[in-house]
Amino acid sequence: MKNLATTAFIAITSFAGAQTDTLKKSESPLKISGYVEAYYAYDFGAPENNTRPGFIYSHNRHNEVALNLGFIKANYEKDNVRANLAIMTGTYGNANLAAEEGILKNIYEANAGVKISKTKNLWVDAGIFASHIGFESAVGKDCWTLTRSILADNSPYYESGAKISYTTDNGKWFLSGLVLNGWQRIQRVDGNKTLAFGHQVTYKPNTAITLNSSSFVGNDKPDNDKRMRYFHNLYGIFQLNEKWGLTAGFDIGAEQKEKGSNSYNSWYSPVLIAKYKASDKVSISARGEYYADENGVIIATETPNGFKTFGYSVNFDYSIYDNVVWRIEARSLNSKDEIFTENGDPTKQNFVAVTSLAISF
């Protein structure tokens, strides 16, 4: 009887294991996910139109409970084919896609790709993507700070075009070359007949270090006012130990002063963010940043010194659940010129307090 019971047990276990394997093999290649981030920001400058300074594109509404970003995403991946489609709403989309037409304003991501090598991780993708530039994205839960740095808010969050990408077998190197429709564009500017280009190289020698270099080269104006823009982003993310992490980034760009000119207007921005993980649920981050755009290529002020602004922020994060994060942040910006307002009067300082609740599913 004992041997019979043992045989039966083995048979049942094998059948259960076979069922599990079958379920694993038949797992759907289509996955549905989503993200919702609501926030409240109080700008002590008290802007009349309840909109924060024009160079702020995320969490930019004052004194109202608002949705920064909400999207539903469908991801399909099977064998040598992959595709993504995400539809969004929120103040992020209103601010960042203001130049796009119609329903394009509501597209967060829409792309398709084909693997072109049988033995290597080599892909060609085309459509609308998250930007290949920078360490911050529109998805707040993936960023160390609640609000985005000036550097992130004033470089592309998204892009459209085609890219070829390769990841080494050991996963340490990622290389990509891109053909783009412009600087944060889905549709090219009317009268623009020139494509833009970019590259990305990411190196991860181990789980504690990420190094990245990204670029943009192109003209983002009509051809009758063609001005070549050259831009480079460099950053490193370092997990110093179990508690401390450090991110350092630097943007630098130059654009022709006028069509055919050999003279360029330039801008640059360094940023440093430190993160301390106090526990599995609690973390604290501090950021220091500076953005200099004297000639107003990216941020126009029409003031004697242009845009030269230093900022710092501190934020507290509490993970309520694995997929739910509550955050608060205090942020101060200080400019060389009076580019801000406080109760309608010009001032050199701006201070904001923000809280947010982000849920991913």
C-alpha cells in the first residue's frame, strides 16, 4: 500500500507540474498595466492663472488637486516581435504636448519593433517612445524626486522616429542609434524637411553602477530659419551601499545663432541627487541643480542675464504598498534676474511645496 501511495503521489505531482509548465508556456504575450499620479502643489508666488513658471512642465498647477499623469498601457511581446501602446491624460500631457495636434496629445507611447538577429539581442523599433535622453522620466515613481529637475523638464520627455538597438549578451552594454522627427516632436515642424539624429550608450558594469551618454543632433525649426542644434546628456547612477545612492547628471547644448552662422548660443545644466533609504518603506532625497541659458535657446526670459537659476529640493517618500508611494517635497529656485513673480510683483526667488500619491498596476 505504501508503494502504491508513493506511486500515486508521484503521478499526481508530475501531473500538477506538467499543468504548471503548460500554464507558464501559455502565458499571454499581451500585458496590460497602468499608472496614476495625483498631486497638490502650493506655489508661494501665488500665480494668478494657477500655473507655475513656464519652464516647469510636470506638476505645474498651483493650489489645486490635479492629475499629473495617468495612463493605460498594452504591451505585446512574443518571439521576435514587440509593441507598446499607452494612452494618457493629465497636466503633464497638457504642458508637454501642447504643440501636437488632436488625439496625438493623448499618446504616451505607441511603437512596434522586430528583432533582426536570430542569435543577438538586436532590434529595430519605430513609433513614439519615451526619450532616450536623461535619467528622469514622466513616471514619477521611477524618479528619486517628486518633481523633475529643470534639466529634465527642458529636454525631451518623448520622441518619435525609428531606432536600432543592441544589448550585449551579458547585459552590460546597451547601444542605440536613432532617426527622429525633432526635439520632443511627434510631428515635424511645418516647413522642416530635415530629420534629426541621436545616440545612446549605457554601461552597467554591475548592479551598483549605471553610466549613460545620449545625444541629439538636428534642426527643430522651419528650413527657412534652419539652426542646427547639438546636445549631449551624460549621467551616472551609483548605489554606494544598501542605504545611500547618488545620481550625477550634466546637459550641454549649442544652437546656431542664425541660419548658416558659425556662431552658437549655448546652455548647460549640472544636477546632483542623493538618496537615503531609511527603511524598506521610507526614503529621503536631496537635490541640487543649476541651469544656465543666457541667450534663451531653451528658456527665454528677455532679461539682462537670461536664465541662470540655482535650485535645491528635499523630499520624503513613503511606500504604503509595493505599488503605492506617497511623497512630499519642498523646492526652492533662485535666479540671477527677477524672472519669477510673487503676488504679481517680480522676484528672484520661487518656493513650492508639493505632495503626490502614485499608484502603478
